[in-house]
Amino acid sequence: MVTIGDIAKAAGVSRSTASYALSGKRTISDSVRRRVQELALELGYTPNAGARALATSQTMVVGLLAQFFSDEFAPAMLQYMLGVSDTARALGYDTLLVTETDGAHALTRITSSRMVDGVVLLNVAQDDERVPILRSAPQPGALVGMPGDCSGVDVFDLDFEAAGRLMVEHMHAHGHRELILVSQPEHVVERGGAYVWRLQNAALREARERGIEIHAVFGASRQPEVGQDLHGLLDAHPTATGLLLNNEAAAAALPSVLTARGLRVPEDLSVIGRYSDEFARTFSLPYSSIESAPDRLGEQAVRQLVRRIESPQARAEPPVRRLLAPELVDRGSTGRPPGRP
């Protein structure tokens, strides 16, 4: 196995100089740094993580706590995980993915044992039992998702209330007066998925102010149930002219449902979803959507986390709460209601 001593000998420098050249902990001349880095690649040197942790009190690992719930659409969750892991890798950190059902116990275990330098939480609930543990942990933490109490932690999320308002405003501008809103399954709400009711409540308030009727329902998270839900909703509300989707599984199922019913978008039904552009490409969805930005949220959370890990000054800064303003990606799936000029 190639050691740092082998690299130093080949480069004609001391072990400490070779170590600093690879770690970036001290200022080293560009020529020496390049020579050491080139030799490390040529000789196949891999730093020993255990030795590095003992020497620097850093593991260069970010913990990512996430769960795959049966009542949520797994491909959507994967996008958030990739946003975190890709950014961590770009900043020189590995990612430890933890998916234990008992998230509070898992968080206590990885922080108390110093397995990670910082933690990112996904699947954040309104009263998330992991958040108080993270506040008291020795490592910094960041949340992708907004709990009821944001104090003491960095929080990054889409502004779901503004997203709900924007959906309704856009439909109102086209002249729609009756809409259907399909949200995530009710179990998500019962578990504390506040993003569901934040969007739904804001959409309902905006609709009341604009004289629009909204039929707000919870949809399933998988086929064939969600397809059956969509058929049932369109049967129950034949005069609705617009469909709002805060449910990725419903969005993925909608093309086959509309084809089976012989409905065209936007001639017969206008549609706006809430999902990422990557999700739209993956499932070939032609519908306008509110960009959920999982990659951006993951990137922002990790960059803030690494700032706190690497800088004592940043560690002392007050917690941040950043809500992304919703962006409507227009794919031409909204228009005037049938029969209206």
C-alpha cells in the first residue's frame, strides 16, 4: 500500500509538506502541490480515513438521514438525495446514508460516535423528533424541509405557500373557475408532512379570494391506485377545467389516464404539477410545473453545512432559513377553459 511517506520520497519533500499539499491545510507552492498531486495519482495513493480522523478530528463524511416511506413516491426522494451526495462529493466529502426507521436513535448514534462531520436531514416533519437531537449535537446540521420550530438549525425548503398561490394565480389568469387539487396521501399529512398542507391551504385561500372553487383531495402514491384516484376525480367533477398536482405519482400516472379518457391538454383540461425539471424529463411529462428544485436545495444545504464544518466563524453565525421562491416552468399545458374565448 502506498503511504504518504512514499509520496514525499518520490517528490523529494518532507512528509508534512506532502500531507499539506494533498490536504490544502497549509499554503504550498503551486509547483510542489502539482508534483505531489500528480505523484499521488500515478502511484495510486488513497488517504487513510481513520488516520486522517485521528490527526485532524475530521472524518470528511457528511451524514444523510432519509427514509423511503411506502406512501411517498421514491423517485422524487432520490432526487433530493442526489442533490446532497453530488454536492458533498464535489466539496471533498463522502456521504453516509442512514435510512433506519428510528431516525432519532440513528442520529444520536452517528453524532455521538463522531462518525460524521455534519448531518443533513430529509423527510423533515412538522414536529420532527430528530431536530432537538441535532440542535444539541456537537456537529452542525442542515435540514431540507421546514419543521414547525426552525430555531437552532439551518433550514432550506421550497416556499410551498407561495407555490400554492402561484398555481391558482396562473389558472385564474387563464379564466379557470373550478379546479381539482391532488395532494400527497393523507398519511403523509398525519406523519407531519407540513409541505402538503402549506401548499393546499395557501391554494385554497387564494382560490377563495379569486372566486375559484377547488376540490382538494389526497391521492395515492403508486399505481394502479393513483390512476384509479384520477379517474374517480374526473368522473366526480366533470365541470372542473384545471388540475393541480402536488403529488409526483399522480403526475406520472396522468398521461395514461388522459389518453384512456380521450382528453387533450390544454384543450380539454389545463394541468400544473409540482416537481423538478429532471422528474419531468424522466417521466416524459409535458405539463407545466412548479420547479421543486431538489438539486438546488440539497446543494445549498450541503454548502452551508460545509461552511460551518470548516470555519469557526461560520459555525458561530446565526441559523439561516432559506425558502426558494417558486418558479413556474411553462410547458404549454394551460390555456383558456373549454367554451371560453
